[in-house]
Amino acid sequence: DTHGTLVIDTLMTPAAITAMSFFVGFLGTAADALDPPVTGSSTTLTLVQDDLCGMVMDAGLTDSDGLFAPYNKSNAAATIATSATAVDLSTTVAAGTYQRFRVEIASDGDARFFVDKAQVGSEISIALDVDEEVTPVLLVRSTTTATKTLNIKHVAAWSNRS
């Protein structure tokens, strides 16, 4: 509510999308515990961190290469279904192909998501509290013991000052 739109923008590609997950977006909790913001299993996204909004791909989901937009305003929920309103972005992640992922949070808490400069999914109304302090995050993790690689060309984050 003090600053304008918050943005995280990245150009990246996973080397492989099996047994891996990535999250790009915003967290209201410190990311230093190395806990993933979100984990996926079947058609359920478990919201591990508090006050989050972003895009996630998780090989543990039924739609293992699908892109989803979990959000957790005021730590109100422990899980969210991939079929919940506006969560399924109807977009897939391609291994070995660079894609641009962008998450925008407006000063009123609304969220918009973009892949390769095109808006995907619907705007999520008040995805985060307007007074929540958040940090931009790009996290990749392995869902097994195997090492996973995310090739990144750029990551940028910014906001407007009022």
C-alpha cells in the first residue's frame, strides 16, 4: 500500500522437469530456512511458507509440467487445490527451452502472471494483504536426492516508490 507494483522477472529453463520443482514470486516469511514455499502432490499444493504468491511447477503434481499460481493471503490456508479459482495458469514448462516468467503484485494486493510476455491465467484479486512485507524469491529444488539444474539468464526484481 506504500509502494506501487512489485515485480519479479526471470528468464530461465530447467535442464529437466522430472523430480524437480521451482517457485518464482513473493514470500512474507524469511527464505533462509531453505524450506520450499510450496510443495505439490497429485492435485494439491501445500503452502509451506506464510503469505506467498507466485508461480510454481512441481513434478509431484498430476500435471507435472503445468504452471500454477498458489497464493496464501494472511496465512489463511494450509493447502490449495490446483483446480481452485485462478490457480491453474493453463501453461506448461518446457525443459531445455528458455521461458520468461514474471509475477506482478499491485499496490492493492492483486496478482498477475506472465509467461513470455503474455498474461496467463486470470488476475487473482487481493492475493496478498496490502500491508504485508514480502521478498522476491526464485527457488529451485529437487523432489528426490538427485541434483537438479535451473539455467538462468537473468533475474530482476523491483517496485515503484510513491
